[in-house]
Amino acid sequence: MTTLSLSGAPQSRARHGRLADLKAVLYREFMLLTRNRVNLVLSTVHGFIYLLLLSTSLSNMISVVGYAGTEVSYLVFALPTVLMTAVLSASANSGTALFQEDASKMALALWSYPLRRFSYIAGKLIASVALVLVQAFLALGVGTLLFRFPLTAENWLALLLATLVVSAAFNALYMLLGAYIRDFQSFNIVVNLSVPVLLFSSPSFYSEESMPTVLRWISTVNPVTYGLRGLRDATIVGFSAAWPWLAGLAVAAAAGYWTVAWALLRRTRQML
């Protein structure tokens, strides 16, 4: 008589259960992030407004900008700013979804079902980063179709990598806000004011040399400044100049997601 060993069956069922949980959480998170059409449209349209109106109008007044010892067209100089605008707006939407989930007690209802903590946390982080990347690359794609950017293949690859790292870093920042701020009014004020304040207190549409002294001091503690440096160095110079900024942002993103995961884990333990 032939006997079958079933020692691997529990592990196989556990892996299948984790994968099924992760798929379910990913589906739920994408629905949650895209269900509010107003927030989704607002987080997408900002980049297009800056791309179509502000950047093009300024390019008629400022044709060439000096950066990193070279002269580039203003549209190339402003391309990282358009990407950063899309990243900030999409990240703010991601943080808002996380905050609303806790404020509306949706998370409590979610945990009334059997669900693994790892699947919940991993699915939430993956979905939020993916949506931010989609919106950032959408802005990049539209800009590429509308304008001719004289970039080499190396610059394009460096820019794509920089967009990935910057998107992950700023998504982590806004998820931290969504995880730790509990007051509704405080959260709305911080998130709605942070995007324009961070953007315009950094060398976004102008070079650092042309900024007023006080604003230049503020820009040194502004995280958007370092995101723009990474994107701009990747666009104009290449990966060799951008990698120090990208490495720092990658470390910050990893630390941010670890902190968000810890906050979500602590929250689930309080509910269960």
C-alpha cells in the first residue's frame, strides 16, 4: 500500500492563505484609494496644471537656465517640478485615505474578518506606492508627448529610477501623517497646506541661487529640495550625480515605511 506524506500540506495552505489575503487587501486598497473621485482627480490635475500653464508660460520668459555647470531649456529644468507636484498630490491622497480609514472606523470593521496582519500592512503599503507611481509616470508621459525633452537614454533611465525612489519616500511621509495625526481638522490643515508650502519653499520653478536668503535657508530643511535635486540631477546630468540624493531618500523611505508598519501593527493590536 502506498502512503502519502501530508507534512507539507499545512505550510502550503498557509502560503495560499497569505497570498489570498494579500490579493484581497490589494484589491480593497486600490478601491479605497480610487473610490473618492474628487480626491483622485485633484491629486492628478495639479501636475497637469503646472505642466500646461505655469511651466509653459515661464518658459516663454526664461528660455535657458544654468544648472550644474550647464545650460538647459526651462522646460527641462521644470520637468522635475512637475513630477514632484504629481508625487506630492498623489501622496497626500494616499495619506488621506489612511487617515479616513481610521477616522471612519473602517479598519475596525475590516478586522472583524480573519486577516493576517502582514497581509494587511504589506497590501496597504504596496497599493499606495503603486498608485503614486502611476500618477507620477502619467504626468511624465503626458509631458513627454506634449514637449520634446532632449534627454539621452541614460538620463531617461536615471529619471525613471529617481521618480520611483522619490515617490516611495514622499508617500511614506504622508502615510506617516495619516497614521499619527488623529484630529480631523489638524490633519486637513497640515495636508492641504503642506503641498504648496513644501513646493514653493524649495528650488522648484527657480534655481537655488535666485532664491531670497531666508527662503534659501528654509529650503535646506525642506525634504522637497532633496527630492528635486535627485530628479533634476538625474534629468540633466545622470545617475552619477543623482545617486547620493536617491540613496538618502531610499533610506528615509525604508525608515518611514517601517514606522508606518509599526504604527499599523500597534493599531491592529489595540483593535483585536
